[in-house]
Amino acid sequence: MERRLRSAEFPEGGNGACRMDMDLQSIRVMWDLKSCGLLLVGLLVGAIAGVALTQLSRKPAEPRHEVRYNQYPDYDPQPEQMLYPDGTRLETLYPDERFLAAIRSPETISIHPIGGDGKVVLDKYRFSSQGATPTKETATRLVHALCSISSYEPPGKACVFDPRVLLRLTKGGVTYDMMFCFSCRQIGASHVGGADMTPQGLEVFLKCFCDTLPNFKELHEFRRQSTLRRKGIPVREKP
């Protein structure tokens, strides 16, 4: 009788126990897969939350100021676009912190005219390697002009960039170069940053460069013409 009951419970003998073991293993596998799925979902949700928090905590990008061409006064119906927006600072013009530090307190200053031996090359422009060092008074005036927001205006003139002077600053063993075009009042920099010169900034930079390069006739002619225009006197170019 006992033997029949056992045969009724487990008609296939020991295979019933094996089947139970397999069912338990299947449950464990399904549980492990479910746990892995929950873990992956948790990691994914955590990653998304981390990205969202990073984006929320990030400082919003400063909107780019749309600057229209400002070489001629009568073609733009929105002349206010030729002005810097409220809150524009020197850090806006020179976002490279090291470059800005060199502008504010350079360790050395040298001024290089276009041409010469052409050993100082920036982009496609070649300048003399024999740079002139400004006097202490001129260096102070130059740094004042570089650090004054009044020296700059938004870029945008329809003009071919034609620099005549390279200003070289050094700070912490790093060299920073700035090229000055006086026909369109543009400044080109070796590092991120730069702007155009206002008429007032142009006057200061020209004086600094002319005082340091007394034999650069072309530069002095630029200054003569600029001074006449500022005074409202018709300009007659020298033959």
C-alpha cells in the first residue's frame, strides 16, 4: 500500500524531484533576470537624473550678441545693434582667463611692425622679430587702453583685415599676440577674444605705437590722418 502511494505521488520515480529542482532553478534564473533588469533600469534612471541635475546646475550660456556691419552709418535700420549689450565686460571680450591676466598685468611688452625680417608669424601675417619696448609711461597708457571697455566696439566692419602692428605680451612664460589693423580698427588675437577699436581707443593705441616706433612712417601717417578726421579736417593723403 505504501509503495503504491509513493508511486502515485511520484509516478516517474526520482524524476519528480529533478523536475522540482529544475523549477526552482528556473525561478532563481527568472528572479536574477528580473533583478538585473531592475538594476539596469535603476542605473538608467540614475544616469538620466544625473544629466538633468548637471544641466540644471550649469551656468546658462551667454547669448551671442548679433552685431551688424557698422562701417557705414546709413544702411542699418537697427543702429543699436552696433552697441555692446548691457553687462558687457572685459571678460566678455577676452574669455580666456590667462590671456586677460596678461592684458591686465603683462610681464613684458614689445611692439613689432609689419615686415622687417618677417620672423614673427601670426596666421599669414609676418612681423619683424625686432620688437621695440615701450617706455614705462607708454606701457601704462597701453595697459589702460587694453583694459578699458571704452576702447572697444563690437566687430563687424566690412573690411579686409590688414594689420600693421603686432603687440606681444608675456605672462607666466606664455606669449600672447594681438594684431592691429588701423584702416578698419580691427584687432586680431592669437588666443580667444578680441574686438574692434572705438575711435577713442584707436587714438590711444596709435599714440602708444607711434611713440614706441618713431621710424615707422606708415604708422605715423595713419595717426596724422586719424587726427585730422577727428577734428573734422579733410584728409589729403601724402603722395
